[in-house]
Amino acid sequence: MKSLIKIRETEPLPDPGMISALDIANARRIAADIFGAYGLSVPGYLIRSDSNKKLSLEIPGYQGIAGLTLTPATHGPATTCAFFKHCKDLCVLTHGRGAFESVIKARSARVSLLLEAPEAASILLAHDIDRYSRAWDKWGLRLNVASDLAWEIAAPWIIDRARLGGASIYDYSKRWDRDPDPLPGYRLTFSAAGHSIEEISGKISTGANVAVVLPIDKGYPLPNRWHDIEVIDGDIHDLRALDPRGVIVGLRAKGKAIHSIGSKLLYEVAS
């Protein structure tokens, strides 16, 4: 199976610079063939503000959060993350709306666009960023809602373009070798999956943040500390760029993970 990570990090998306209405129209014509293969028309946005329920949570001072949602793990035409061993079958993006055929096709079409037509993909992504920048003074952007590309390599211009347009850019990542601040305005929170307490503690000691999924039901409080490390509630909103440094981002188990005690994605509650 092709790897979107390897392809786009070896051959990054080109920076389209200033784009015209003609550029956008031509890009949409190219995208139409790719989306048409999935029985779809080209959507108004590739980057969407309604792609994930958590992205819609209100944050004081911010107009909204937009995200790029691709197919997770190996559920589409190419792999979109490298470390999915512990979470592929539990991924929250594969249940609920994520299980609908129409949603899977739309996400797959976006992956195919990034694979097959990088110039057109770049123009349409830039167009989306420009539209959000015009509509919102202050906003959040999550480029890996379901994937784990190093966008600082695959398309660093996206980070700069969105930052200049008022965006705070962030992602979760299982790639612990990445810099927690890959580029100015782009911040990572590392996801724990099969990592030891010592590894998590060591990562946090560098000033990075680590997201830990705990078997706690919705509506119940998270512990204030976990293995003597400060915990913040990561379910209040998704904009991780606003978090303090050197903390555990506690997340309540959702979807299939709720009943997966013993999996390497779910950690035990500790005081």
C-alpha cells in the first residue's frame, strides 16, 4: 500500500503563491476527475470547520477551528500515519459518521488528490486557508485530524500562510522524533500509545505535552495529576496551541476505546 507520508515528505506540495480565480477553476477541474472516481463532486472546502465534533467547541476569542480530515491509518487509498498498530481498530475517526460510506469516500478522495495532483491540491488548500483567513480574525487549524504527516516537511508554506492569516496551527502526533514546535506558529502534542510511564515523563520533562487516553466516562472529572504530572482536560476544546507547556493532556476514552481496557492506547488512572 502506498504511503502518503513517504510520498509527500519526499516530494512536498508546491507553494502556489498568489492564486487567481483561473488557478482555482483549473484546480477544481483536475480535482473533479479524482472526486468523480468516488462518485463525488468537488466539495467547497477540503479544510472544513465541521469535520469533527470537537472542532466545533467554542473557544473565547476564536471564531472557530478548521481541520483537514483524511482517511485514518490504512482505511483509504494510502497509509496516512506510521504508528497505527495500537489504535487502528479503535480510532475514533472510524465510528459514528466515520463509518458512513459517503464520509469514507470523501476522505479517500482527499487522499487521492494529495497523491495524484499535488499542484491542484496545493491551490485548493491555499484557497481554503485564504477563505478562512478572510472570514475569521483569529482561528485554529488542525491539519492532521486523522493523519500524521509532518507538514513542516510536506508543505511548510501552509503553516506560514495560515499563521499570517490569523491561525494557530496545531496537531497531535505519534511521531515522537518531531520537534514540538516544528515551525513558528505550529505546535504539536504527542500522543501516547504503548509508551511507558518513563517515556512519557521524559518527554514532558523537555517541555513537550503528551496526550493520554484514560478510561473515564464523559461528564466525570479527570485527575489533577497523573503519575505526579499535571493534567489538563483535553476534552474542553481541541485547540492544543493554547495549552501550557509540560503537561499531560487528558482525554476520555471514546468510541470503541471505551471498552478496550488492556489495550496499549488506554492507560490506567493514577493519582
